[in-house]
Amino acid sequence: MTTSQPRLPSRWVCFAGLWLFLTMVFTSQLYWAGHIRPWSRAFQQESIFWLSWALIAPIILRACQRFHARKHSWPQYIGGLLIGAVIVSVIQTTVGQSLRYVKSCLAWLLAYSLERPVSFLPNLPDTAIKAAGWNFLIFGVVVLGWHSATYYRGMRDREVKAIELESLLHQSQLQALRNQLNPHFLFNTLHSIAELVHRSPRLAEQLIVRLGELLRKVLESSGEQEVTLAEELSLTRAYLEIEQMRLGEQLQVQWEVAPNVLEAKVPTLILQPLVENAVQHGIAPSDETGTLMIGARRENGFLHLRVRDSGPGLPPDFDRRGIGLSNTRARLERLYCGNHGMELTNDHGLIVNIRIPVFSTPEPGA
């Protein structure tokens, strides 16, 4: 179990770093412009000024958060910010003068200075008016920074939510397609067995046993959208064994699978509907011996799958929207978003070529 790192210390480190950076920048400006010498005196003056803002800024940010959470019209919101700017300016002046007074008292008590500290309260209104310009500007920068960070955080959260929702929709669509394919496959297989119940009961019994084994394999992978090609070929072989028991010598199967692609990831049951179409529509209707070829190879970063039968090919009125082929097209589109290919070609039978990206196995000699 992973534990998230606390974010509070890092924020305070960044906050202290920003305070020190501003102090150094404005100290250098005063020093090099010749307004205050030596450099240590300029540093003391600017460090007190920016320290007062460092103490007030968290309060401003908290106030922005609470004020923004309430429902206000734009005039009310802007009016509230203006009032806040006046209040913050007075508070900053008071805090800054208080820090200077405390520094003077410590210096006098420790004999670093012979000047007795003088109260700053009588001159506080004049000092606040003189500092109002800078204070309003800094207050505006702090408020604008909070709004920018809040807007960015909200936009990022919305993007993350949108991605999560899209991912959930993507997975639900894939699962719906997968659930649609399983009963379609089962119906066709049971139909094949039903043809043999009266003609050859013993063979039908054997087919039912093999069907049980095949369904067990299908259910074992029911929660996965992708499996290795080796697993997919194992399911395809189990299905073809059932069809070979039904059709006998009428069905001849050839395998042309490159060894280096067996660990490549493919969509679950991607080959089964293609093989089923080839057997049901290309080979079974004919009384002659038919050949079914299943191939897989890798080329240029893609896995090429091929299912070819020696049947009559696609008729002119063939419905390409059937469950098997339309389901396969939809699943490929959901998984690879256009970075794939699927072609149906008539060439002394039907050839189905599928191209999907593969990254799990190396090219020979790579």
C-alpha cells in the first residue's frame, strides 16, 4: 500500500523561499540604487516589510477561499475585495511597524543602540497612507495568484474527472461487446452439436464434453480485455477441435504462427468469431474438403493476424454488420482508437487481415 507524502512542509518551504527571494531582490534594488547603505541595513528594512506580508498572506488566502465559496454578484465580490485591500493595508502597516518597534526595543535592551524606542502609534495613519499604494498592489497580486491557482486546480480536476469518466465508459463499452460475443459463440456451437444429437449421439456427447472444457477456458479469461496470443490460439484450437469432430476430414487446419509473437497482447476472443465465420460460411456448406489457415507475424511494430478459408468468399449481398464482424471492428476501434486495420478480401476464398500495434516481443535480431 502506497502512502502519500505530506504536502504541508513543501508548501511552507516554497513560501519561505518566496519570502527570501523577494527580500533579496528588493534589498539589492535599494542598495544598488544608493537609497540605503550599507547592504545589511537595507536587508533589515526589506526583511521586516516582507516578513509582515509573509505573516498576513496565509490569512488573505484563507479569506479568499471562504469569501469565494459564498455566492456573490460581481459588484459585491469586487466591493468585498476593495474593502479587504484597505483592511489588509492597515494591518500590514501595523504589523510592519510593530516588528520594527520590537527590533528597536531589543537593540536598546541589548545595548546595540543608544536610541530609546519611540512609539509608532501617533504616526501610524500617515505611514498607512504612504504605504497604501504598494500594499494595494501586493494585495492584488496575492489575490490574483490565489484565483489563478484555484482556476488551474479546478481545470486539472475537471480534466482528471473527464479522463476517469471516459475510461469507465471505454471499459463498459468493451465489456458490453465482450458480453455480446459470448452468447453468440455459445449459440452457434450448440447449434453445431444439435445437428449431431440424432445422427451420431456418441459424437454429440464428446462434443458436449469438449464444449464444457472450452467454456471453462472462456470463463477463466472473462474479466480480461486482452490476453496473450498463445492463450487466444489455445481457445481457437479448442473451438476448432469441436468443429473438426463435427466435420471430420472436411475441415483441414493450417497454422502459420511465428514463435516470436506468442506473448503479444491481443483482444480476448479476437480470432474466434473470424474462425467461426470461416467454418460456418466458408467450409461447412460445401461437401468438399476445405482448408482453414490461421497466421500471425510481426512487421514494423504491428502484429498481423490472418484468417483464410478456401470457401466461396464473400457474396455480393453479404451483411458486414453481423455480430461477429461488427463486434470485432467495434472492439478494435475501442482498444486502439484507429491505430489498427481490418480488411476483408476475396481471393480463392475469404481472407481477413487484422493489424494491431504490439510492443511485448522483440523483432528478430533486434
